Amino acid sequence: MAYNISISLCGVYMKFSSVILAVLMVVFASCSKEKNFDERELRLLSPEKIAGFDPINVSDRYSGHEAGKVYEGLFEFHPLKRPYELVPNLAEGMPTISADGLTYSFKIKTGVLFHDSPAFKGQPRELKSDDILYSLRRLADPKLSAKGWWVIDDKIAGLNEWRTKYEKETAANYDEPIEGFKKIDDQNFQIVLKRPFPQFLYSLAMPYTFIVAKEVVDHFGQEFLNHPVGTGPFTLSKFEQSNRITYLRNTKFRDKFYPSEGAEGDDKLGLLADAGKKLPLVDKIVVDIIPVEQTLWLNFQKGRADLMEMKSMYERALDDSNALHPNLKANGIRLHIDPMLDVTFVAWNYDNSILKNKKLRQAMSLAFDRVRYNKTFYKGLASEAQGVIPPGLSGYRKEFKNPYTKFDIAAAKKLLSEAGFPGGKGLSELTIETRSDTIPRQQIEFIAKNMAEIGIKVKVGANTWPELIKKVTTRQHQGYTMAWGADYPDAENFLGLLYGPNSSPGSNGSNYSNPDFDALFKTATQLLDTPDRTTMYEKLNEIVALDSPWIFGFHRPEVYVSQAWLRNFKQMEFNHSQFQYLGVDLEVKKELSKKF
């Protein structure tokens, strides 16, 4: 039984059901504290708890945000420049690449230290070439079943053979030579590819390839995922998995400085005001994990968070014309709306023989009312996906229209009958897995009503985020809904979601396999960015669009609101390293906090 309880929440008198009081305790905690205007503290919100910090299993954006505060990769994307520019991070510079496109020669920065850890027995531990090669071996280790294996699968000479050799052994031998890994000295090493892969450097900026130290992995064993020790700008202070994560400035962070140049117009927006300042720009980061959207919004409105992604809660921040509500603007809150390199979808599991029926999948796609869905959940701000590639990437063709993304109930019923299920007869109820949050559930309920119009029964499978990821990676689903945001600015990153060899536990959670698609994908991804490659990308996009392994959804906008005192926020697709660049203006915060 649930009881209605009236409470005064930081001066606001409200009524709540007792079942959500536990979730609201995070709000009470901050009510009783005096505001601190001396410490540069960044307050962030996350709607999902994370399963851990181990880079090789950081497969979602929420985990990536947290891992990116403590770990680093060889490269990162410039925080301001657009189009996105890959720049050196732990690497001293961009690598030298052999004429045949196979051998990459790297040099890492000197004097880069890992965070202090009992694993190092009180001694400072400098980053070395061995750490990069060890971290990549972990990604390939068959005993670890890394979710990120797909980013280097079948790319590095001898690595797949090493992985296969130890699939049936008790443990892999990390000391065994691998053709594609060549240490030259403590600062220099080479990676040799099996075949040209122009996107390879992008993979070295992804969380999966963040660098870890062997001593730390050995010291913590199975608990390593909860004890991150990296080279990044922040150290983990406290990890309350379902409540709060606290980070402190890494006092031994190397000399890294805020950029002095960006995209056109950044100077006028104040995004270069901190040029030349040593990173990170804040002393502490507190991330409150709050799964209830209303509570997230209450925290932001009360000034207890500096930044919030609105996701599908647009109506709370936007008026009928999709401008910022005047009362929010009066409090100095800023609105940021930018197009995303992403796609939303419902993926069907090809392990299920019924869902291999192409006409069934096409019928369900035709029964989906995208126009009404867009208005209901995105305030009409999203664009309908015709395939897997979003606008802004090579391979997206504006003129292409997927014949199965129009809303046509009559055509859907006809195809369903041709599929062998007239009026849905003979077809058992389908479950679409999603997160247990209110909006995701409502989104599947919307789709279920659409499917009911043609006689298909759909029910919601509600999960926590880790539960959903587990069901997808272990193939324990009929269908699931998700969004994929770009890991790097190349359509290969989206097309790879449907590449057969990337099937679960890789990124191809639908376990879709099409020999024609796979062969063309393998050819296209070996080419440099040329008109020929663009044509191949377009063809690949059309193949999956017509095959309908997914119900293709939308390319969404990125909608954020930020407090006036937050400095240097610029929407960024690849934002796991972004937090070191954010700052807090304490004078502005002190003045505006009087309004909260």
C-alpha cells in the first residue's frame, strides 16, 4: 500500500506518494547544507547508475561520462572546434603512418602519472608504452568478454589469433608476442593493422581504449571495476553506485591547458575566456544519480545542479514556440539546442526465428506513427530516420526516403497477412525491452498501441540500465529500444551496428546478418574518405533501411539547460573528456543563488 504524504521540500510544499520518498532523499540532503561559494564545485546529474568504471566495458554514455573523468586515451576530440577534430592527448602528437596505411608509430608524453594507489606501493607511477599495449590486450582477452572488443576486432595483426588461442585456456598469456604490437621503448611503440582502416585512430579516443595500469588490475582483481586509477584530471573520492559519485581534482595532473582557439563565434560566446588556464577548472565534481525525471528537474530548478540534459522532458524548459520559458530565462538559465549525430530505434533479435520474417518487420515499421510520436515526445524537434546514418555524416542522402517509414496502416495489415499472420493471428505477444523510467515506458506503450491497430500485441519489458544492457549483450530479448550516439564522426560507427561480426556481445544487438551488407561494409571501411566510399555508405544505408532489422526512429536534438554560472559548456557528441574544460563563476553563482 502507498500512502500520500505532504512535505515541505526546501520551502516548496508538495504532496508525494511514500514510494518515491527514498528517491527524493538526495534533494533533502542538499536542503540542509549551506551553499559553498569558495570551492569551485561542479554539480551534475545522471538518470542512471553505472555498473562500474572498467574501460573495456564502458558501453553507454552514462558510464562513459564517469570513466572519462578519471581515465584517458591517446587522443580526444577538440572541445570547441567543429567539424570535430581529433587531437593528441596522452600521445605526444599524431602518429606517423606508413605508406601502405598499416603501421602506426606513436610517441607518448613523458611525465604523465597515474593516480596514487596502494597498487603502486607508495611510489609514483609514470605512464609507459607497456600500459597502452596492455590495455589493448585486455580489450582482446577472451576471458574478460569485453563489450568494447568490436572496436579493434579483426583490425590488428595477430590479435584475433592470440584471442582465439586462449579462448579455451584458463588465462591468456599477456607476455606472448603479438605481431601487431611492437614496443620500441618506454615512450615509443607501433601498432600494425591487418588491412587499412582509416577510422582506427578514432577508436583510440573512445572509452574502451582508455589506459589502465596492470598493477591496479591485479591488485583489485574482481573489484577493479569499482576502483578506477587512471591518469585523468579527477580522482574518484566516493562511489555510491545508486546515489552519488564524488571526484576531486587530480593534484598530480600534468600541464594541460584550456584551448586558445575554437570554432567561429566561440570568442563572442565567451568560450575562449579561459584560454591558457591549467586544467581542470574545478576542484570537485559531484554527480547525483536520480532515476526519477521530476526529481532531476527539481534539483536543477533549485540550483543544485549546473547542467541538465532535457532528453524527452522538453515541455519543462520550452514554451509552445520551443523557446526557453520566460521564468527560467529570468533566473539566468541558458538553453542549448543542437543537432545530434544519433539515431533511435527498436531492434529485433535475429536469434528469434519469427523475427527473421522480413514482411513482419516491415509491417511493424509501417504501423509506427512517427509524426505523432515526434510531437508527443520530442515537441516536433526530431527528424525522422530513414536509415541508420544521421544527417551530417558522409553516406546520409537527404533524397532517400525509406518506403517502410511512412505511417500506413492498410499497407501494414497487407504485409502482416503476407508474412503469415493475418490480423496478428498465430503471432505470440512480443516484448520490447526498455528502461523502467516513466518516459521510456510511455514510448513503448505508444508503440504498443500502434501495433495493436494491426493486431500485434506488444508489452513493455522494464529494466534498469545495467539490466537492459545485460539482456542485449547476452541475447536475452525479443526486441529492445535504444539510441546510438556517434563514438566518432564517421558513418562506419553507425553502419557497424548492423555488421554481422559485431553481433552480441558486440554493438550489433539485433544480431542481424546479411552477407551482401557485410561484404560491402568490409570493403568500404578500408577506404579513405572518397566519393567511392560515400557511394558505398549510401548503398549500405539503403540495404538495412529496406531490410528493416529495426523500426527506425529519429535523429534527435540535444537539448541542455545550464545555470548562468557554468562556464565553457558547448554541446559535444564525444563528451566523456569534456568535464575538465567546464568552469564555475563563483561570483555569478553567489548572486543568482539568492533567487533559488
